[in-house]
Amino acid sequence: MRTVRDGRVVDEEEAVWLVGSEPSEDGYRIVMREDGLQFGLASSGFHGDEYPILVGWYGSLTSAFLAM
């Protein structure tokens, strides 16, 4: 997960389940927290990023899908 705190970029790893993705390699991915309580969107991030970047948590699967 990438956030900005006090003007600095902070990366934290979070294990999530991949639930769905757009057909494009650069498309959004729907992810679910391991506890199954929240769904969110991830994207490829910047060129050279090793892992997808969390865009945000949207609550339900439907909310995350509609945010794509």
C-alpha cells in the first residue's frame, strides 16, 4: 500500500486476494483483504513498481466494481 505521510511516500506491503481484473495489463484489479471484509482497487502504479499499488478501499465488491 502506498500512502503519503508528512509529504513523504510510504510503502507498506499488504497481502490481499485478487478477485478480478480488467483485460488490459495496465487495467484496474479488484482486491479483497485477507479478512474478507473490504474490497478495493489496485493499479500497476508507476513504471518499475514491483507490485500493484492500492488505489483505495471501497467497502463492498459492488462498490469496488463500480469504481473501476
